Amino acid sequence: MSARLEVRDLSVAYGASRAVAIGGLLVEPGTLASIIGPNGAGKSTLVNAIANWSRAEPRVDGVILMDGENIAGLPAHQHVRRGLQLVPEGRGVFMGLTVEENLRDGAPSGPGRRTYSVQDVYDLFPRLHERRTTPGGSLSGGERQMLAVGRALRMAPKALLLDEPSIGLAPRFVSLLLQTVRALVDAGLTVLLVEQNVRAAMEASDVVHLLERGRLIASGRVDDMRNDPRILEAYLGGAHG
Amino acid sequence: MNLLQQIVNGVIIGHAYALVAVGWTMLLGAARLVNFGHGQMYMVGAFVAWGVMNLTGVPYPVAVMAAILVGALIGAVMQRLLMRLTLSRDLVSLMIVTLGFGQMLEGGAGLAFGPKPQTLSSPFQSMSLHFGAIWFTVQDLILVVATIIVFLGLRYLLNATRFGIAVRMVAEDPALTRLAGIDISRVYMGIFAFEGAAVAFAATLVAPRTPILTSMDFDQVVMTFVVIVLGGIGSVAGSYVAGLSLGLFTALFGALVSPAYTTAAVFALLIAVMALRPGQLAASTNFAR
């Protein structure tokens, strides 16, 4: 079975400076893979490049395979239509639209794609149902992240790229959100997660990739990576941390 | 002087201002774009209706439809030509390029329709309704009713339709809109087509009131600009209120003070508003309200 998502020889550059260079990265169907690493390592640049989306204008080269089809270079909205959905860091909802309006648009289901109805999203995040007539701009940070994930699910993704969903959230929201993501993965969704909170990411993930200075320096099953000295020391507060 | 009649005149002129401005309001509110070719698009709308009537002899309402179609087409072509600038929201370049686009329209219209003043004749212009001391034409009544329908329709479009919500998404965050699987260049094209169609429609309803010239664009741009700024850049409801207020202001100022200084007074009002609430020049995210 081919990987849901495969990245080969990807390089991303802003002007003359190269931000990310990745030889290869695989995400198997129905798994949760995390990209961890320090600030400025290029984690967001990497997932944005996979979705061919950015607020800046980077130069992206490489091969991105989605279920074996090369989608590199297609406009961002075409990625979405093929089932590759990015939830960007920071602003992922429309402030001027109510929760209901934010969730209104949905993609039809297709082969291998589960359609989440508005009600499904409310079932996952009951808080959004209570706030359904509130504009996105008046939601709390945690509610906004739930809405951003809900919006993404409405697009019936085959693979979800989640960029720092926990940023700025209270600890209980972080674990609630990641538990929900884990439940979605257990139900069949494929997720590539960028996360600063390494401990929380390790708890939810199947596979972990460590990114430093734009390069993948370690990848493996979460149980193996937990004992990797590079992660233990730098991120999990090991003996020398 | 009949004050009531002046108020009626003001209401009519005000609706004309609002209808002429509605396309640009949408363009500015939804796409944060300016179009200094707006006045020439108004002129072309009026002349297309005039030309179609004179060439084919079709009745006025058919000519109105033709002008709307040509207007939408001009808007769509404009978006295609300005694609890169619209996607990057390069405002200064857009101002200059749309100004140039307008000059091209004016030159083309001059060649096609000649330099002489013409009359777009609507059968409704000669039908008048009298109520005691006040009167207005059926054309005026159509203008007012059509304006109200267009504004209510736009409000419905923006708040309750899929396209309208896509427009509001593009207005707030074009980059994020791509992640909803939406091809934003098509949304921009719809917005430009609406701008073109709306200003052409306005022209066919307003132009029968006065002779038309291929060089008549300037006044329309100026008044439209005032309506948009007073309305709070890009606010749909604001533009309606601003158009109506400006119409009443010009009618009453003309009657009570002097018609010769009306335009100067409008500009004094504009400067005062811009000085007192400069923050309003930044478009709000709630333009659909």
C-alpha cells in the first residue's frame, strides 16, 4: 500500500536563503505523524510547502505525492479538492463570519474521504454548537482552534496538516484538542502535526520527526524516539536538560 | 420654493448616487480594490444602451439588459487584465492602471459613439406622477425602487448565498480562502463583473435624466467617491445611507443656498468627514452589514 503522503527532495527558499531541505518523509494512512523541533527550525515552512500555501512567497521545489499522485505545484485550492487540508498556524478561521458561516461550506465525499457534517463537528466540539451564532472574532483562542479544525473536517480531508494547533492555548485545551485529533486518526484520518509542545505531541502520535535547521535529523516510531538522546535531552528535560 | 419637492428631488438623486456607487462599494469592501475607471464604465453603460436602441430599435428595457451584459463583460475582462495586481492587492498600481483602463474606454467610446451629446430616451421619463404640489417621473420611481431592490439583493447575496460568503471570506483573508478549496481568482472575477454590471445598470436608469457625453465620467467618479468615503469605505448599508444623505444635501443646499456652490459644498463636507474620522478610511471586516 502506498503512503498517503510522501515528500521527496523538497526544498523551500525565501530569496537566496534556503529554509527547508528534506530528502524524504512518509505519512502512512490512518496514522498521526508529528514534526517537532525548536523555534525557527522550519516546521511551519515545511507543512505550508506541502500544501503549496503561504502568506509569503517562498520558492518550493520537490515532489509531493498524495496516494501516489504528484500534486507539487498545484494551486492550494486544488490540494484541498484532492483531500490534502492544511490548518495554518495562527489565523485559521474567518473573524467576520459566525461559527455557522465558517462551517457552512463543505466538500462532497469521495473515495476514501469521510464527509463531516456540521452536526458531526458540533458533536466533536459541543462548545462550537453553543457559540454557533458568534463571529469568529469573538471566540476564545481554544474555540478558534476547534473551529479551525472543524472547518478543515468539513472539507472531507484524506490527510490533515495541523500547524501548531496548541499555540497560545491553556493546557487543558491542548490535551482536549490533541485527544480529539487522536480520536479522528483512530477513526481513519491521516494527520501530520506540527507541535511545539513535544510531550503532548509524543502522547498523541504514532511517528515523530525531529526537524532542526530545516533538516530532518531523526525519524521513528514514538516509542523509539522517546528514548532518543537528542529528544530526551533537548525536549523532554533529560539528565542534561 | 417648495421644500417638499426639494426633499423628493433629494431622495431621487440620493438613490441615483447610491446605485452608481454600489458596484464600487462591493469592489472596495469585498476585494479592497479601487477602480478609477468607474466613471467611464458608467458612461459606456449609458452609451451601449443608447447605441443598441438606435441601431436595432429595441425597446428601452431590452437596451438596459444589453448594457448590463456588456458592463459585466467589461468588468470580467478588466479582472483578467489586472489579475496579478488584484491577487497581490497592489493598490497604487491598480489606481494608475484602472485610470488608464478608463481612458481607453473613453477613447474607444469617443470613436464608436462620436463626440456629440446624445439622449438616452426612456419612455418612462415623459410619464409623470403628481401628488398635490409635488411630482416626479415614472423613471424616477423606477430608479428608487430598483436601487432599493439592488441593495436588499446585495445584502441577501452576501449573507445567505455560497458566493456571498466566499466574497466575505476573500474580503477578510484571501490566503485563508484558498484553504477552503476556493479558486479566489474566480471570486474576484465575479466581484468585478458585478461592479461592471451594477454601474451599467445605474447608468441606464440615471442617464435618461440628462444628455449623455462620452466625456461625462468625472462627475460620476467624484460623487461616487464621496458616497463611498462617507458611507465608511466598502460598507453596503453605509453607501445607501450616504448616497441618500448626499442627495438630500445637494438638493437642499442647491435650493436654500445656491446651486452653483453645491459641488464645492460636497467637497467641504467630505474633507470635514475625512478630517474628523480618518480611521474610517480603513475598510471594516463587516462590510456585508
